[in-house]
Amino acid sequence: MDNTAHISFNAEDRSYFAILKKEIHNIATNAGFTAARTGEIDIIVAEIASNLIKHAGGGEILARIVPGDNDNVALELISIDSGPGMADPSKMMEDGMSTANTLGQGFGAIKRLSDTFQVYSLKDWGTVVLARVYKKELPHFTKKKPAAEIRSIVVAKPGETVSGDGDYWNLGTNTLKIFLGDGLGHGPDAHLAVQKAIEAVKTCTSDVPSEILRYIHADVKKTRGLVGTAVVYNFKERVWRICGVGNIATRMQQSMSVKNHMSYNGVLGMNVPNTLKEQDTVNERGQVLILCSDGIKTRWDLVKHIGIMKYDLTILAAVIYKDFGRKTDDMSVIACRINAAS
């Protein structure tokens, strides 16, 4: 799936609330959500925004439509703040609990109206809240986990209307293909370059990352160019194959141990080495593949976020974005975990 970028909304002051609510309402309406479902989303947005002001002194809300199973889509909302945080977030999900002498019904309401709801918080660090609402009602029975969980955050440079970063993945029967690209610079021309690259990935029939990158290289020569990394996971062999050109950071994270992947120097569409070759890595249980564009600081780590791997991978991506996003460029993070037996 190739995703649109998250739209970042400033929730630092109540004066922004009316615009924020209207814009997110329009996102849901344009995606075909029913009036009833959109009304529930309006309540969720109001509670998230109110919580940010009451408990954290403001923050940021990211919103976008994300793909789901069987042609279903969801509105994804991510609230990020650097407030005082919570020692026990689970207690705050109970109606009546509060840290600001209010009724404390916010998290309870969000949880009831959301199909996915998680809170990650640390004292003196802040809080990340994730809520997803699907357009079609999800079945109540417990569903089997997909073969892989893939989540991403893509945010345009502040002040830009489109992102020069872009992500794509395709989960097939035998393979999983992932691509993260970063168009040179930012703005519409960078956006065009990365979207052209994504279209090339879609039409490329190869499952070999180096060949995928060569295919992209030939197809984007009329654009300003981009850097990018292609990853293919083979479920039968249980092997990751990775090849990158330019400064997309790629690492395998397992608990607190890390394996970094080195990319080739070059720019897709301009100059790539003739010796492109993928690096193979055997998948290990609990391992998470993480890809970041250079809008994320190079020296990032998860040392203080013990237990973060137990959360939805969107929370993991949001934590990296919160702590290490440069805010001077487009920013993107992809996180992927294989759920099939390994």
C-alpha cells in the first residue's frame, strides 16, 4: 500500500480547535465515512484536543487515512505532546480518573469510540495517543494476526503542503515488499520524484531489491531524483533482503539490540553504483525492521523506551518522530514486524 502523508495539526491553543475539528471532519467525509461514524470521530477529536490543552499545555495531532483489510480504510489519529506524562496510563482510561480536576471522561470516550486505541506515556517525557476508526465496522470475533504488521508515519516539512518522502508496501503470499523514498529537497518537485518512484515499484515484477532500485533509477530520470531503500522479505526462506541508495537509515531492532544496514552512495535517477547488491538477514523472533528518512536524526535510540516493542508499531514510529524529528525537512518512519512463525 502506498500512503498519503499525515497532516500535522497544531493543538497548542484552543483558538486552533475549530479549524482542527473541521479539517479532520472533512478528511473523514471525503473518505466516505458515514455521518454517524464521522460524528463519533468529531467526539474523539474534541476529546484528544481538549486533553492536550488540559493535561499537557498543547501538542500536535497527526491525521491520515490508512488502508485496512478487505478494502476497508481507517482514519488514524496520533496525538503527541511533551507534557508531564503519566505514571499509569491504564488508570486514565477509566471514566472519572483525572489529573486536572476535570471529569476525566476523555480517554474512556475515545477508547469506546475507536477500533484501535493505545496510550504510551512516560513521566516527564510526554504522551502519545493512537486512535483508529474504520469506515466499515470490524467483526467482533478475534481475527488472526496478519503475516506482517507494517506501520508508518510520513509528515511534510512544516510549511509545505505535500511531502517529499513517500512509502509503499505490498504484502503478498510469499513475499513482503517495502519501499521508502526521499525526494531531493522538499516541496512539490520532491513529492513528484518520490511518487514517480512508488509507481515504478508497483510495476516492477522483480523480488530482488537491487533490481527494484535499478528499475526505479531508470524510471525517474526526468525528475529531480531521490534516495531510497527497497526491502523484500521472503516468508518461505524467512530472510530479509535489503538494498539502499542514499541516506535512508535502516536498522533491525530487537529489544535493545540493534543491527544497522549500510546503503550505497548515490541518487536514484542521477547516479547509482554498478555494483548494487542486497544484504541478506535472517529474521529473528521479535525483530522489528525500522526505516527512517534523513528528516529523522541519525543518532536515534530507544534506550529510555523499555517495553515500546509491545505496542502498535505506529506508537513506535511516533516515539521516534517525537524524539528525533528534525522539523526542518520531510520526516518519515516505517516499522515492520513479521508475525508468521519464525
